[in-house]
Amino acid sequence: METIKESIDVVVPVSTAYNQWTQFEQFPKFMDGVESVTQIDDTHLRWVANVGGASREWGAEIVEQVPDQKIAWRATSGNGPNGIVTFEQLGPDSTLITVEMSYEPDGLMEQLGAKIGLDSRQVGADLKRFKQLVETMGAETGAWRGEVHAGEREA
């Protein structure tokens, strides 16, 4: 099992950073290799990505979601990652975003890439692109402020 942990400071309020991150179908705009993310319902996503030159699909379930604080997910099918993204307000217009993911590398190429830190660098580069996107826009493209606990949406 491999684990990646990367963080970045973004110069927007925590609510703007969080709101933009909840726009899952926008992920291909800043995540290299992600071809599409389809939001099936409030807690289920379908991912399609190019990983090491091979197309991969997986399902994910949001198991914990608290506005302006965190989103945690787990893979439900395929070989997708499990993880959590947290949002920490550093000031009125500054937010620390931390992504932590764990996954099982599939095949020799992915195992080698993980060993030399390619995956960690990829997540770091994706975070830099998210920073550029959200800071350039100055406002989120949408928001979902619902809460999820133990995989169930709170009413």
C-alpha cells in the first residue's frame, strides 16, 4: 500500500477553496490524467483516468464531508485510491489544503513510479494547478454545502 500526502496554501477564503473542490466534475481542469469524474449522487462518483498510459475506471463513495473542513472517500470498485482532503483556514483569505491518499500500485510500472515518487509529484502538481485555477477565478464555479457522515447524507 502506498500513501501520498501533499499540501498547498491558496490565497482564497476557506469557503471558496472548499466550494470549488466540491465541483468534482471540474477535476479534469487541474488533475493531469483525469479524463472525467461523473457525480452519480451526493455521495457516489465515477472516475475515468489515464494511469501510466492505461485507461482506468473506478467508483468512489464519499464517506465523510464537512463544509470548509474535509472530504473523505473510499474506492468502491476498480483500483482507485482512498483518501481525505482537508481545508484549514490560515487567515481571512488564505487556506491550507492537504490531500492524503492511499492506494495499491497496479503492476510493475506503477510500483516503480510510486517508489521514485512520481505519484507524490503528480498530486503536488495537481494542487498547484488547483491553486492557479481558484486564485485566478477569484470565486468558485459552484458549491455543495451538504454534510455526509458514515457514507450517509445528513438531512
